[in-house]
Amino acid sequence: MSQVSLDPVHALEISTATLPLLVPSACVAEVIGVQSLTRVPHSPRWVVGMLGWRGKPVPVVSMDALLRNSVQPAGGRSRLVVFYPLPGRKAWEFFAILAASEPQSRTIDSSILATSVDLPDNRYIATAVKIGKTVAAIPDFDALKAVFYPG
């Protein structure tokens, strides 16, 4: 049986209080410092607030709240990772994730993807991989799209 070799993919490791996330760099529009957010009344717990970014309203999401139902306050090293719209969404439907610190650049290849790790079931995680001694979760963007845009 032959093994498929993939070209390396540039990714960002986004730290959260729960579990680092690993996402393709191509999904990320910009990483910025935490700014003043506008609270959204009656929003789900995982919506931290709205950010005014480049003239667009951008919802800021806490992955900690989605993954384990706890919201971590932004600290001095926190960052906002602004993502391009998910496939099938309008061109202006950016979203951001609250990160605990500056995301780290990673190069992902077949050897890393072969180190998948079992995690307790979470519908927002597609899989997890081991990068050195760190376990990083790869988000399930289809599941995120379903929760971000219900109906």
C-alpha cells in the first residue's frame, strides 16, 4: 500500500485556553491586537462581541466557549484572528477568533497529518494532530458554518 505525500501547507497555530487550533494560513485575513468590542445583546455565549474591522462588522468568537462552554477573558497578549468568509458565505462575512497570544506559523506536511490524536468528541473539531509535544485541533469549518449561520 503506498502512502500519499502532500505538499507542505503553511498554517497558523492559534492558542486558546482549551486547545491550540491549527488552521491554514490562507484562511486568515489578518491578526490584530484586541480592540474595543461591541456587545451583542441576546447573542450566544460564544459570541464575544462585534469588531469594527476595515469598515465591516465582524463577529468575534470564543472557541473556548464552543469547545468547553467557558469564556476566557482577553489578556495582555491576546489577539484577534480575522478569518476570510467561510465557503458559500457572502464576501463581507468575515469572522474573528479570540486567541490567547500571537499565533505561531507552522508548516504542515504528511508526517504531521499522520500523527492524528483521538480527542473526546466535539462537533467543532475535525481532527487533532501532534506537533512536537503539542496537540493541536483542526476545526471543522462545515460545523462552524452551521453554528455561525443557522437555518
